[in-house]
Amino acid sequence: MKTHSYEDILKKELRKPGFRKEYEALAGEFAVAKEVIRLRKANGWTQKELAEHAHTSQPAIARLESGNYRNLSLSFLRKIGAALGAVPIVHLQPVEAGTPQHA
């Protein structure tokens, strides 16, 4: 049975206009998650190891990496960043016309 990588599947799905539009609309929401995952893996850490270095729980890291940002605080990002040798940079970007709004 042939297996497919995430990247291969994503590349195929992005050829579909409807999928691409929704994917791009959510890209900003997953930017922090991607960065945390990238930095964690660069350190060779599991979620549990990152949690230990950041003095938090593994489920908190899993929520952050899933893109589930409900109740995400800047102080939490600073704590994660400090463990990863990074600092969060927060900015506000004007919304383009026709871009879905997320509350």
C-alpha cells in the first residue's frame, strides 16, 4: 500500500480553487502553529519536552500547534518563545475586501 506525505496531499488539494481559497483564508491563523512546530523540531524536542522547557503542559503545546488559539495570550507566547530561543512579534494587518473575518 502506497503512503502519501502531507505535502503531496496538500499540493494535490491546492489545485482545487475552492480548497485553495479556504486554505489561504486560514493561513494566517496557522502561522504561529507552524513556527512553533518548526522551532520545536529544530531543537529535536517532542511536545512534552517543549512543555517541560516552557513550564507548561503538553496538552497546551498540542492546542497551540493545532492552531486552536482560543484564549491564547501574549505572555504564553513569550514563555514558549523563551523556551525556543525566540520572541513573538505581533502586528495588525488591514483586512482585504472579501476576506472572511474570524471572531
